[in-house]
Amino acid sequence: MTETDKKIEITGNEKPKIGVYVCHCGVNIGGVVSVPDLVENAKTLPDVTVGREYKFFCSDVGQKMIKEDIEAGLVNRVVVAACSPRMHEPTFRIACQEAGLNQFLFEMANIREHSTWVHMKEPEGAYEVAKDHIRLAIAKARNLAPLAVQKVSVEPVSLVIGAGITGMNAAIDLTKAGYKVYLVDRSATIGGHMAQLDKTFPTMDCSSCILTPKMSEISRNKDIELLTYSEVTEVTGYVGNFEVTIKKKPHYIDQVKCNGCGICVDACPITVANEFDLGLSTRKAIYVPFPQAIPSQYTIDMDSCVECGICARETVCEPLAINYDDEPEYIQVKVGTIIVATGYDEYDPTELKQYGYGKYPNVITGLQMERLLSSFGPVVGKPVKPSDLEAPHSIAFLQCVGSRNFREGGNKYCSRVCCMYATKQARQYKEKHPEADIYIFYMDIRAFGKGYEEFYESAARDYGINYVRGRIAEVRENPLNHNIIIRSEDTLLQQPIEVEVELFVLSTGIEPRADSDSITNLLRIQKSADGFFLEAHPKLRPVDTLTEGIFIAGVSQGPKDIPDSVAQAKGAAASAIGLMAKGEVEIEPFFAVIHPDRCSGCGMCIQNCAYGAIEYVDDRRFGEIASVNVALCKGCGACSGNCRSSAIDIIGFSSEQLNSMITKRE
Amino acid sequence: MTEQAIEEKKSESKEWEPKIIAFLCNWCSYAGADLAGVSRIQYPPNIRIVRVPCSGRINAYFIIKSLTDGWDGVLISGCHPGDCHYISGNLVARRRFAIIKELLEFFGIEPGRVNFMWASAAEGERFAVLVRKATEIVKKLGPNKKFEKKW
Amino acid sequence: MGLETENKEIEISLREVARGLLKDKKVDVIIGYKKGTLPLLSQPIIIDSEKDVDKLIWNNLCYVNLAKYLVPRVPRFVDSEKGNLKVGVVSKGCVGRALIHLASENKIKLDEIKIIGIPCNGVVNRQRIEMEIGEKEILEVSVSGNSIIVKGKDFEKEFPFDEYMNDLCKGCKIRKPPLVSKAPDLCVGECEEYSNIVDEFTDIEEFDSKTAEEKWEHISEALSVCTRCYACREACPMCYCNLCFVDQNKPVWFGKTTDLPDIIVYHLIRAYHMAGRCVACGACSLVCPMGIDLNIINRKLEKIVKERFDFTSGLDPDVLPPMVDFKMEDAQEFMLEED
């Protein structure tokens, strides 16, 4: 918002002169209701001095009409009847400010999202709704008062939650602009799911080759405080001034003393499934997540450890770095912006009993296939069948497992990456085993990105991978050799098809993290219907959340591949940098305010306030009454909702303003 | 349609339509109503929407005043419990809503006139479904006569 | 033991305790009841010396809730030299509950008052007796056995107390102030602690089972005689707001006329404000010049709060009253839901 030398002297006590501007919004509004009639009707209401209509008031021409009226002194309150205020309230507020009118003397009537778009078949009804919404906005406008924005400083530090490819890229870009970053990940290493991938489509770049340099860059970067094996436990405050509590989970190993010799791993008697390899291999209770892990630290998994004491012996751990009594450490940091890049979970296909995952040994998931293909995976890049550890001569992939499922409780969305990764995995295997028969059972092939269509074409044409358009109807196991017998329909040939394959890969989709509620509760951000974090606007603000200062990026916002994740990481970093570069941010001054003569000191508001922003003070005239700390107040109104005497009120949503919209008296 | 044409049509049609004032919380329900609009989900034109910062802002006075000042019904919508942008505004409001409902019923004032719901910013469809439901309920109750003043 | 004897014994005991407190300077003033100007009335009295102790009475006509005198906006019990005075309050169960609840709302500091506990056995429904006597003047009221005897110039009528007790008192389970065991020297008569208060709310069951139309008929008829005198508000200890909602302007919420909708709204909102705060003392009904029975509303409030939030007002000053608290699991069966 720009400072202007033009300023119209408004005290809030002069008679309101309300200008009503009804927008056609192209045909969105004008095509359903009679805009001229709405204008004429508005002009009949008390205190309305100007009524105008235009095709697009948000355009420069439209805004100019409003500004001219303000500058000519014809109006000192502005009501625009158009789209949702969540769309253009800032636009018109700026226009008012530029014309010299205090930006808070503006009110919007939503006659598009809340009228013409939802009552398209009932134009008379839509007209009545629009008319009333305008009347209500005018009523509120009469009771608006000029307000000053609050300016708060922005701490030039950022918190990035999640250190996968998205989080790491965001962190690096932030440091390039000169800002300090706390990079937190709850796993013992950075790298996220990308570290589990072997090759990346469509270039067949080795995932580790492009990932590990980034990981090294992170560990070397002086401006990044890397907090792995840590979790954010509390966030309070507001944009520019977030107070964050981070819990550093105990490794039970003194990282300073530990010299990384690894003898403890050999000595440990406890063997458990290795979660990095998705259960296809084992690890010890004392472990490093994977060889290239950064930081390269050993950790004891206390859930599996039996505290036998073997690793703690001097003969095993010479530096005596083992400490079973290690405790979590809590630190508190102040940051200006937060970026959420918490990634995803793989869909677990056990519930799809018809495909036999968990029952037949030779049915595996896409990520498990990735680990088999990985050069540092359980079979060092030579995939084998789980049943007999022989290389399969035939493989079938099933697409859309756990995605595009419109049944009760299913994920309706497309996971975006499975068509491409199945093609990639099929190609990779075919390259080493040209004689193998590979089938990909699909509904649609989504090859939308740069080079993706060509990659897919080549897989089908040059590599001879069989793409069968059909959903698999039945899956059985051949008990003699654990082969998988698949029955499906080839819908393009319009024939049933039955194949017996040695390995069956379910191309499982992406799901939001099972515990994403811990993030939404922590940061008060929302989730969309599919369970991923909700962006502020699906088209124009894909990395912002509705909470200023908090951004989302990567798969946590919705399924996407690596290039799109990195693009969002850069977008979120740029947005955060924008806030921090400015150094200060403006806050709407919609706070709670007390009328001391009305307050009886009952204390209900004090109890209701979730932010502890209200307390008792001893007023010389009125005794012990309530008092608001504006720095903590968020203007939610939980206090005013309970006040019997209307002693505490919210500026911007005051009792008088709301009453004027309810009452039938003008 | 012109204003005149609508007046004529209104006097033709005999069916009474309720007028319901809807208080929607800015962060969840108002956004949900916007989403219903963006998705072009249709619902009957009986509600008039007032934006509030949080369902916790709703004082019993707004609800009762709406009934005394001629609205046939009141609808209040906030974030789902646990999702409130202001942490607990909807939770303190929920208890108030319970008391209001119980007292309205005890006084013999049709409790169906005042309805409460939760709808998140992603639930455009749910918003429309519940608005339709509330409209039906109020419609069955007929015009709000109990608060008609004589003078 | 008959009512008459009980009252007499308690009265004697009360005067003893009061005398002792004033003599030992444990309190500066005591608020209690004295004989009223008319036979069926009682009045509050504030005494500050032992010689006035015999003015204190105790009988079934003590209907005012004395906790009210501790909440006016200007602290009344302040001496220019001594500062805040120590106050003793003659408390039947509901008065004690009111004091404890007001302490949880920060209107009273419990360590600055002495709750003199009295086991109340109910207050007579003065309006009912007056209605039955009609226009004849009542000259004398006394208690004999378990009845109230009302005498006039040429009549004498006996009212069995069990029947003519205030409806609220009939269902009352908290007849002596809670926490009384913490100060046994302040207890008059029988005063052990409560263990388990079980309230079935059977007294409002009949009303609650009526249809909506029947309820509206009953309540609108009962309230239609209201003259908006606000005696109920003045008698209630919980109505201590500096600015009552009916008196508000900017904005004016509701009308102050005696038009039925305005009357209904006043009582509806006042009841809403009492949720979790009303201690069911019945003072509001008993001071009403039109004899409106507000008791069923008060009992319903107690029932709602007990069933939904497992809360009974005025038992513990450290428990958060329900309307400033919340639980994730609060019942929400009334919320609109998709089918």
C-alpha cells in the first residue's frame, strides 16, 4: 500500500456519502441479473450519493471511476458490488488509498460467488440476493471508521519444515538472498523420498547424482542450521514474528565423540526391517539410514533397542559415545517466515485385497521396485523376485493403485507421477533384460511434462513394453512357483487377456502424510478436500497459505514430480524473501477494544481468549476491568461473542456494524 | 429481469420463501461458500451472507436480533472443531450454540429456525448441501410470526 | 422435629454465632435477615455491633439472596479508615453457592468474607398464599408445626409448608452452603459436607415433555403479565453488569416495551446469560410483583448445564464455569449434518 500526499480529512463523524459501484464482471453478474436495476435500487437507500455500473471495476478504467468520485468529494465511503472480497478487497482498498480515502472506508458486496454463480437458474432469486447483499454492505459502510494499518517488523530468518528436495531447494535459495534458515526434518537424514529413487524420468538421471550435491551444499552452508531428527512442537506469534519450539530427538549417541567407525552396527544383536528399503532388507537397532546420509550420524532406534549394553562396551565403542540416558533437547527460535515442505506417504495397497499385496510374496509396490532397482538397494540394482531371489522373466505393472478411486474412502485424485515412473522402471529393467516380457495395465497414460510423451512413446515403440488398456479384474497366485496370474480386459482389442508373470508391481500413488494434522494444528493452516495442504488460490497463489508468512511447497501441497516440486520450492522461497526483504509487514487493525464504562470485570473474555491477549487492570474510575494487549490480539472475536454488556468489541466487525446488517431499521 | 417484472412475478407466485441470515466465518465457511460459487454448485436463493472473523464472534444478540427483526431463520457456519484459524473460537461458540438451541426449544420457539454447521474452505459441495437442508427446515416452519411486534 | 422448632433453634444458634464473630472482631459487619414491613416479607439487614444481633431472624420467609449485596459496582463495605471491611453473610445453601460462583467470576474474594452456613428447609411461596387470601389484608404470619398460619381481621388459614413451599425449594438438593466443612465454627445447626448430589430434575420433567406449541402457550401466557420492572434482575446476584443488555445503545438490541415479543426476548436472553451461573435460589420469582413463575426456567438451566457439561454452579470456586470453557468432545448433536 502506497503512502500518498493526497488525503481526504475523514474523522468518521461526518455524514456518510456512500458510492455504490455495481460490477457486471463481464457476463458473470450482468448476464444473470439486471445491474442497472441494482444500481437504481441502491441509489434509493439513505446516504447513497453515487451509483455506477461498469463491466470490470477491478480494471484500471473501473478503478479510475471510483477514484474520480472520491477526489471530487462526491463520496466518502465506497461499496463495490462484485466478486468475493477474498478476491479483490485489496485491489479496491489500494484504489481508495491512492485517491486519498482511508482504505478501511471500503466495503465489498459479494454478488458473484454468493449470488449469480450459485443461483444461475433462478435469476429473480439471484437478483433478490444481490440486492440484499448490497443493502447489507451499504449498512455496514455507514458505520465504518477510518483506521491506521499496524506495521510490524519481519525477522530475517526462515524456518523450513522438511528437508527433501523441495525443502532443501527452498533453503538454499533463501540463503542465496542472504537469510538464515532453520532446516528441520524429523528423519535422521535429509533427502526425503528422492533419496530412495534410482533413476529419474525422463532423462534417466541418477537420482543420487543430482541429489547428493544438493545435500552436501546444505551441510556446508553456514547460513543453514540443519536440525535433523527434530520436530517442530509449537508455533506461536504471527507473520514476521513466529516463536517456534523445536524438539531435537535424542540419538542416544554423543555425536562429538562418535568417530563413525561402525563397529557398533556389526556388534548389535537386534535386527529389524529397514524402513528406507521398505522392508526389503534389514538394519540393526543402531544404524545410519543409508550410506550417503547427511548428516552422517549414527542413531539408536530406541523402540527396537533392548539396551543389552553390547554397543556401549569399550571393546566395541572405543570413544564411549553410547549414552542410553540421552534426553530430547528443546530449542526456541524466532523466525519471520515458515515454509512447509513435508512431502508425502506412499499409498499402502494392503486394503486392496484383490491384488494380493502382503499375501503373495511377488506382489510389490512401486517404491519397493525402486529400491530393487537402486544401486545401493538390497539387491544392488539387480531386481529379483522376493519368492526365490531370481531375476524375473516377466513383470506386470498395474497403474492407478490407490488413486482415481471414487469408492468410499478412496483417493479421488490422480497421483501424477505413476504413469511416468512405471514407464521408467519398465524401461530400466528392459535395458538389462531385453528378453523379459513387461506389461503395463493402465486406464490412461498421463505423460504431460517436458519430454514425457516422447519418453513414453519410446518405451512402447523401441523397448517393446506392452501397454494394455484395461483394469485388472482378478489376481491369483500359482502356488508352485509363486507366479502371479492376471486376468484383465484389453479394452483396445476388446478381448479378455490372461497373463502369468513372475513379478507384479503395483504402481502405488501418493498420499498426504498420515500425520499431517500435526502440521495443520501447529500452524493453523488448512487442508483441501484431498488431504493435501490448501493453497490460498488454486491458480494464482499455489504456494501461499491463507495465513500470512506461512508457505507450502512440493508434494505436501499436492502430487507432483521433481521439476514441479523444485519450481514450487523456488516460488515459496521467493515469496518468503519478498516478505523478509521488505523488513516490515502491514497488519489489518481489526483488534478487540474495551469500553471501560461498560465492563463489569466478569472475566469471561479473559478466559475465552486463546492468545491470552486480555487481562485484568485496575482502572481508577471503573475498578477491576478487562484490558486488551493489542500485540497479542488477533481480532477473532471469541471475547466479544460472550460479552453481556457489549463492553468488548472488535474493530472492523463491531456490534454496531453487524447490527446494522441484521436490523430491518435503516 | 427488471425490478418491476420481479415485483409482478412475486405477487403471482403464491409460495412463500424464507429469508435466512447466514453468518459465515471468514477463514473456512465464507471460503467454502466462495468455492461453491466458483464450482457453480447451485443452492436455493434464500440465504443472505454476513462475514464474521470467526464463529466465536457470534453473540447470542445477533441470533435473537435476527429473529426479532424479521428474518425467518438464522444459519451460523464455522470451521470444524480442531481446525479453527483462531484455535478455539468455534469450540467456545459451540457451547453457546447448544444453550441457545436448548432455550429456544424450552420456550417453545421453533428451534429449527436457528441452525449451526461446520464447513471448511474446501467443502463447497457440503456448504451447498447444508444450506439446502437448512432452507428446507425453515421453509417447513413457515413465516416467523412469534416475534411480530404489535407496536 | 417441627418446622417451628427447627427455625427457632437455628435462629438462636445464629444469633450466638453472630455475637461471637462481632465480639471477636472476626467480622466488621454481618448481613442477615430481619422482619419485614409486611407480615409475609423479610428484609436484609446489615449490623455492625453485638447489640443489634437480636434483630437477626431466621424463618421460611427469608427469600432474598444476600450475595447480591456484595456485588454492586461501588464497593459498599469500605470504611475510610479501615479500608475493606470484613463481611459475614448469613448463608442458606443457595446464598453460599452464589458467593462461591461470584468468587469464580472474580467479583468476590472468598477470603475476605465469612460464610455463616445455615441449613435451609425452604422458602414459602409468598405469591401463592397472597393469591389464595385474595384481597383481604394479612395481619399476622406465624409458623406452627409444619404449617404457615396466616391471620387476618376475620380469618385464619393454614398452609401446609410442604405444599406451599417455593417450587424451586422443593427440588433443592443443596440446602447448606458448599465448603461449609472448611469453617465448622461458622456453621449454624446441622452442617456436614455434601458427598454426592444426585438431581433427577423430575420437577421439570412434565413441562419438558410438552410439545413446542404447548410450551409456547404456557410460557407466553405466564410471561405476558411482565411489566418490565426488572425486580428479577435487581434481586439476582448474577445480574451485576454495569450496563444491562436491555439498556444498551449503539446498538440498541431489543425493545423495552411490554409487547409480548419484547418480553419473551428479555427473559430468553436473561436465561441465556444465566447458563452455568444461576444457583436456583428463586429470588427472581419471589420478588416478582406479578407473581411470574420463573422457576421452571431456572431449573431447566441447571439441567442443561448438568447434562451437557456435568457442571453445578457454586460448588467449587476453582472450577471453570462451563461458558468460559470448552472440550473437544463437547456434544454437538444439534449441529446440521449431511445425511
